Amino acid sequence: MRAIEPHTEADPVALLVQFLAAFGNVVGPSPHFIADGAEHRMKLFAVLVGTTSKGRKGTSWAHVRRIFQGVDEEWTGRRVSSGLSSGEGLIWQVRDPIFKEIRGERVCVDPGENDKRFMVLEPEFARALRAMERDGSTLSAVIRDAWDTGNLRALTKNSPANATGAHISIVGHVTRDELRRYLDRTEAGNGFGNRFLWSCVKRARILPEGGRIDEVDFAPVLRRLSQAIDYARRGAEIKRDEAARRIWFRVYEGLSEGKPGLLGAMVGRGEAQVMRLACLYALLNMSYVVRAEHMNAALGLWDFAEDSARFIFGDSLGGPDGEVILTALESNPTGLTRSDISRGLFGRNKSAQSIGRTLGLLLELGRVKRVSEETEGRAAERWFAVSRVTT
């Protein structure tokens, strides 16, 4: 990455994250580590988030692709593609053989895809988020299963394809405004969001005439990378050495404890993400043992991702509905009941579940307080903005 950096306007973080995701995919499913009985492969899901479309996110991928094309042209040509429009489409890229009963015999009608590696580069990640909003969309569920196990099934009548052992990596590009607009609260809360590393990126430098990338001798880099890929493909369980174990024991509680609100929903798999990163760093060093330097590098990148998520989501109130509710509560010192909110703010056009989720998030964020009121019937809830609550 240091060889590329002076010759591009792309953010170094964008180069690093996409390089790690590509490396984890190209090595395939053999290397893994085991945590709490579950096998974790070298699959990264990452989204590069720019404040504007000028974050040079696409430029960064072009440089990373060029590097990997130099070591595995077959992979870059066949197993890297753009577009996340449906769960069925994603499964099709890594499908198992398809069989049908024809005149009483089980016949293979599609040989499937032998290469289970597949890397998705989605330059318009907001498009994928919008696709998830469609009725009957399986995209979110398939993506979650792809990160977890790689055993994929689309629960739709018209899709005969399934996949086992799929080795899928995802890199998305999006602006902060698009992400906050289209990432549904449900998708954040159901675990979709915390399977991704969220990284804020920006233009690193201005190069009116571009850099001199063509003058860089990448031969040593390609040779070293090719050796690391060959080594990683041997396949084995990755473990920590004693120094890495000491670091892990020190940071584990902080990584695994929950955080409130939308931020907590987006960074809720910190321990798994850190270990996947540490294993990738180890494999790049041609080691099946995670050492202290690999753990520290992984923690540094995770800290950046968590800070990025805090910048993107930390002050989120659950979308426009949260803003509407909080503004109304701040304007009503006597508070509002759920009925007031449903009828007065949304004209009964929002479900009780939707309003409940938004109020729950505002409560977690400490922006509102709930007070029970005794009535002739069952107790009623009245909600206040925190600055309006009196004793």
C-alpha cells in the first residue's frame, strides 16, 4: 500500500480495507479460526463511507484490483463482480449443482459453480439497501448467512439454487447521507449492519496530473503476495500465540460488551471482526499463528472502524421518525402518550411496532424518558424529552 499511496488521491484506509477483503477472498475457504465452536473463514464485509461522492472510493479499488490481477488473473476476471440486487442472484454465483427428477431419474440440469469464492464490489451500496426494502427481498438474510456460514438458501418458490461453503466477500461504496437515509432501522437491528466494517474515507491528496503509478516496480510486492496466497491456501486452523492471547484477554470484554442505540447495533461483532483481521495479517506474514503485532494491527483498524461508525451513526435518532418524535416531545413540556404520537404526529400511518422501536432507540440514547401514569384502566405511558422531565 505504501508503494501506491503517493500516486493516488485515494484514502490509505480505503486501499488497506479493500486489499484485506480481496486477500481474504482470493485465498479461499481453507484457512480459518475457531471461536466458541464456530469456524470463521477469511471473509470480510466492508463499506467505505465518504462525506461526498468525491471520496475517491472507486479509484482505490482500481489500484487494489490491479495488484491482484498480477497474482491471480483468473480470480479478478471471473470471481469479482459488481451488483447486489437480490439474494437469489448472489446465491447463483456460488450455486451447488442443481438436480431435477425427470421421468423418475435424478438428473443434473446445472453443474453449479465449482469455485465458491466470490467477491462483490458494489460501487452504489445505497442501491443494495433500497433493494432490501422490496417486499419479499431475501438479500439481507442471504448476506447475513454468507458472513456466518456460507450455506445459502433462498426461501422462494422460483429459485432452485442453493449453495454450501460459499466464500463471499463484499465491499460497498456509499456516501454518509445515503447510508443514513436508506439503512433501515430493522436492518441495523437484525445483525446486518454489524457484519460490516464501516470506514470513513476522503480524498487523501490532490494530484492534478495524477501520480506516477506506472513507474512503480511492483514485482517485489507481487512476488511476496503470491507467496502469501500460496501459503494461506494450504489450509489450517489459525491460533494465537501466548503474547496475542494476553492481548486478547485484555481487550475481549470491551470488544464483546454491548453499546447502546444504533451505534451498538452496528459494531456488535467486534470480537469476531478483530480476529478475522488479525488472521488476515498473520497470513500475509505467512503464519498460521497470530502474534502480538497482528493483533495490534487488527485492533488499530477496528478502532478506526468503530470511530467511523460512531461518526456515521452515533447521533442517529432512528431516522426521520426519531427526529419528528424528539422535536414534538421537546415542544410539549407535559409529554406525549403513544396514542398522541401515533395519532397526532403520524396520523395513525405508523405501526405500533415501528413507533415502539423508535421510542426504544431514543430511550437507549438517553434522549427521552418514559413515565407510567395510573389510570382507571391499565397504566399509560407518557414520554418526555429528557430536558423536560421534572421531579
